[in-house]
Amino acid sequence: MAAGEAGGAVLGRAADKLFSLSGLFAVYKPKGPTSAGVLNLLKERLLAEAGVQTNGNKRNQFLKIGHGGTLDSAAAGVLVIGIGKGTKMLRTMLAGSKKYTAIGLLGKATDTLDATGKVTEEKPYDQITKGDLENVLQKFTGDIMQVPPLYSALKKDGERLSTLMKRGEAVEAKPARPVRVYSLSLQQFQPPLFTLDVECGGGFYVRSLVSDIGKELSTCATMQELTRTKQGPFTLEEHALYEDKWTIDEIARSLEHCMSLLPGEPSHKKLKTEHPGETAVSCE
């Protein structure tokens, strides 16, 4: 066999293995890129390793890959990825519980409710004690009502609210909606900064929580940092693949391990396939 033929055979095997991957796994999303950007980079890496041309070759559209819940650009942490028939399982990730570590800043409010926005208000916070903060947290535990932030992935007339806001268009706040907080605890209090651990259900905004806590304390607050430490059964510490592990073999190993964490799920082998061009499933 000629060297070129041998190389082609290796690439062919890599492509076959890539297109046979199916299930859920997790990657680490760093601060900066969007969740969609991380997904696109992952897809590019895998197709390049498999030797699949992305220009003019329609085979790449058969690589079904999506993510199970958007993380803001400024946030880091676990991003659950569905590949192959695993894309059908992503909706369970949207509805399932998630854990976050958030750092809040007392005394300042921004238009985005996080550190990326413009400061809209400043108030004193010296009077607030650790006990005050811990007492307030009890009001935000359990089934509560929450108003989503204006800068968000929620849509109006098919466009994201954040896109409309950036264009300077007037956007009305969405009505408060029921959300669930399974647990909420204060990890650190070093005024003006405080660190929270929160476990919540789908559709919950940690930015809104931090802002609402500030208001409840008769001051204001904005989120400085956010890290998703767990989504469903996948944890940042044990399951999230960092960029240097975004290879076909590493993902195959991760799929084998991660799928064993989902005993209650129907076998991904039995899931019906969707259209070949299926892309990311995302949520707020």
C-alpha cells in the first residue's frame, strides 16, 4: 500500500469513528467565547482530525452536535454536549438541575446585571453584615418567582432581547416566572464581595438572583463572576474535557463514562435520528 493510501485509510477510520460517536459528554467553556463559539470550535477540531473538508463537502453537516444550555460569554464551566443521537437527549439537560458558584459585588448595579455592563446605580453597603446576607438567602430558596434580565437569550419576535437592547431598542421586562432553587448558601463574605453556591432548575438566572439579593438588602448588587460547576450528573471537576482533550479518542472515552451516569435515560441507541443538519439546542 502506498503512503498516500495508508494515510487515507487512517483518515477514513478516524472519520468513521467520529461519525459513529453518539451520546452526551461535557466540555469546559472558558470565560470569553459564547457557548455557540465553543461548540463551533469543537466541531472544527473534530472534523479536521477526521480529515473531513468543511468547504464544499456536505458530509460535515451529518455531524450532529449541540449543547444543552447556554452559558453567558462572561461565564465559565460545564457545557454539556450532545453528539449524534445524543442531541435528542439535550432537552433533559435544559430541565435538569445545575450548580453554580457566583461572586457578587455589593453597592453597584449594571444594566446587564453583571460585570460586562454599564454602572446604572451605586448605593452604600457598609451596614450589611454576614448575618443579614445569610438571612436574605432563605427568601430565595425553594419555588420562587423571578424576572429574567433584559440582556438575555430570551426572544421577542424571533430576536434575542440582548440583541434588541444593544441596538438601543426599547424592551419591556418579561413577566416574573416560577423557578426552583434547590439550595443556596453563602461561601464567603468579604465586603463588597460575596460568594454564593446555588443549585437551581432550568430557566434560572443567577444574575437576577444577585441583583434581587442586593435589592432585598436595601442596596444594589451585580454579578462579577459565574462558574457552572455541575449540570445534570456532569461535574466540572470530574467530567469536563478541556480544549487539549478535544480529540475523537478522548471524546469516545468520555462518552462511555458519561453515558453510564444516565441510568434513567432511554438507551441512546434506540433514539430516533433527526434531520442531518440539526444544530445546537440551547436555553437561557
